Amino acid sequence: MKNYLLFDLDGTLTDPKEGICTCVQYALASFGIEEPDLDKLEPFIGPPLKDSFMKFYNMSGEQAEEAVAKYRERFQDKGIFENKLYDGIPQMLQALNSKGMFLAVASSKPTVYVERILEHFGIRKYFKVVVGSELDGRRVNKDEVVEEALRQLFGDKPIEKNKVYMIGDRKFDVEGAKAIGVDSVGVTYGYGDMEELREAKADYIVRSVEELQRFLLRGTEDVKPGMNFQKVWQFAYPFLMFLLVRSIAVYVMRFLYDAMGGAIAGIPLIEYDETGTPTAYTGNAVALMQIVGFAAGGAYLWKAAKAMIVQAAEEAKLLHVKREPIKNYFLLALASLGAMFGLNMLLELCGMTDNSAAYQTVAQSQYSAAVWLALILYVIVAPLAEELLFRGIIYNCLKRMMKPVAAMVVAAVFFGVYHGNTVQGIYGFAMACLIIYGYEYFGDFRVAVAVHAGVNLISYCLSNTILAVSGFVCWPVCIAFLALGAVCLILMNRQKKVF
């Protein structure tokens, strides 16, 4: 959430078409140019007037200045009030103001006119700072206006550009923001369309005042406290059904094993003692059971999870109009590796791995199956099924009941407890927080699946190598990996805050 908001005036707060275009028409008439169609004069809304007269009517600098003077002749008393607020603007400004945000107007229109327009519509009270151009021709470029608005907003304090949005409807607003180094929000309900704003590389684009308000207020929403039974049931029911369906699938596989005589295609599935009595299922048999179980559970969840994932993506799309640079995906990958290695070493060095009988049983089962079966299970089927459940359904449900950070923590605790032992519980909690962070940062469910699958793949491949038993596992290396993960997350967070 950013709390310093700079608004353009024309095409963003007000619809000035009649006043501006009629005054341009008046100025052109003084040069003997008749332009009866006001729609053709819409390009004058936004950029500096002098530049527009020179660009669209091939005027010299001197002629353009004369045209601007004629424009203002009509505008200052009549055209200024041929204007109207966009629906929802006063309500939005009041909502932003009530959240303690610092609002400013940054317009290419002369400041004296901007002040009169804001007072006329009764919205001047919402703005701490109002900055426009000067009647003598100074400060007409948008970057100069933005820079002055920031200087007045922050006063003696250092300007925190990472807390600022410049909001406008034209490419000039976006270009002015970029020149100063602040994020831009383009609005398409004004006089710049989606194509213009995309070409200008606006950081975010909204299509209505309502959408703009939701975007600017995200993270400040009041969440109703507490969770009643109905709310809990929204994610508890899918969780319980996932466990039930998975268990039924596993029991079906056991029945088939017994019916097939304990082997498939000559591959033994049941272990026997010297007397021929069955004692346990083989590692391959257990892996096959789990593959079928997770696949069945994931299939059951698919429709509900997909609907929630699509809805969450729709709600978050305004945060992800701008494509994330490749380096941020690289940073998340490094953070995941740092967390995976660091946490595994930490649990090992603290003695928790060796002292947990439950974990040792799970680990032994994981590495008793054929490699190809283990990879299908731990890198494909299990990550997808678990992400559908824990991030697709449970986390997205919790986000509607509590603040995002609280939802992340509760969902991560749920994921940790689900693993059934202390070692995997601690590791699962930490990795779930990282996966949710990546999901929110990129707004892409596939990122969550990729991180989960990638971490499982590397962890499985390296657990039984020399790295797991040599001097590689030591406190300095553990701290170095944890630090790597932390630094990468800090670098990502500096570029964009998601919580």
C-alpha cells in the first residue's frame, strides 16, 4: 500500500471536455480556423496547451502563445466551470482521506485554475497540496509538476518515492512519473485509452473510479473479526474430503495389490518373512498408493480450487498489470534454495531430525521407492494436489476472513500440522510462508506450484548425496544459506510490498 497519492485533474478527477474543447475552438477561431467538431479537439485534454497548438495546428511558438492567451480569455470566467466531476470521485477522496493518506493534485493546468475548480466542486479540502503550471509558462512539463508536488508533500522529510503513486489518464502522466522515479496508475475512463497507457508502460491500469478506489485502498480494508462455523467450513470441508478421497484411493490400491498376488508386472509390492507371511508393503507399493491417493484427492478438489484461483487472480490483476522482471523470479528461486538448504541444515544441526522417530519413518519410506516413482510423487502429483488445497482453497478462503499476513500465518500453520511430525511441521510452516509470498508477489498460482515442486525435487535429489553426510552441513553454511534467502526476500520487498 502506498499512501502518497498524486492525482491529475483533467480526465482523472473531472471531465473537462466541454470547457477545454470550447475554449480551444474559441482560440482557433481567432486565427480564422473553424473547428465545429469538439470531439476532434479531445487531444488537447492533458498535455500543455502550447505544445498541442504547435503539434496539431502547426503553429509557431509565438502563434501558440497567442492561442493560449485567447484560450485563457474565455476559460478563466466561463470555460473553467464547463466541467463536471466523474461519478464516485468525492466518495473515493473521502475514503482515501479517512485512511490517513496524503493526497495532492499534480496538473499541467495553471495552479490558479486548478484551485478554483477544486473549490467549485467542494473537493479542495481533501488535498494537502495542489500544484499546477504557472501562467507565465513555467513548470508546464509533467515531471516538473510531479517533482514540485513531492517537494511540497514531504517538506523537510526525505522524499520516499516508493510510497508514491502518480494517477492520470494520459501518457504524459505516466512519463512524468517515470522521469521522477515513482509508480504510475493509468485510468482509462478519462481521455487516454488502454493502448496509450500500455505503450507508455504504466505500472498499473484501472478502468473505472470504483476500480481505482479498490486498488488504492487495498490492504486497508476492514476485516470482520472472528470466524464462525460457516466460514471455517468453507475450507475445512474440502480439507476433510481431500483426506477422505485420498484414503479411499489408498485402500482401493491395497485391495488391488492383494488381488494381484502382491506383484505388478513382476515387481513385488508386498514383503514377506521367511515363513511366507506378508509383513509390509514395499517402497514402490507405498509410492504407488500415494500417487493414486494424491491424484484422486487433487481431482476431487480441481473444480472448486480452480474457481477460487481464477477469482483471486481477477481480484489481484490490478497489482500485476506490469510484467515482473526476470530478475525477480531469479530472486525468488534463490530465496527458495536458501530457505530449503538453510532450514534443513538448521533442523539437522539442532538434532531435531535424528530425534524424531516419526520423521525418520517418513524419510525411510520416501527413499525406499524407485527414483522414477518418487519423482512422480514428490515433484508432480503431491505438490499440485497440496497447492490446490492449501493455497488454492484454504489460503484464498482465509484471505477473505482476516488480514493477508494473518491469513498467510494461519494457512502455513495448517500446512505444517498437516505433515504430522515436528520436523516436517516446522519446515512446512516456513516453506508455506515463502510459497504464499511468491504467490502474492507474482499473482500467479503456477509460481506456488513451481516453488513447491522445485524445492521437493532438489531436496529429494540431494538428501542422500555426500552433501547430506559430509562437513558441508555446518553452522557457517547453514547461516549463509538462511542469509541468502533473507537478502533475496528483502530485495524483492524493496521493489514491491505485497503485505
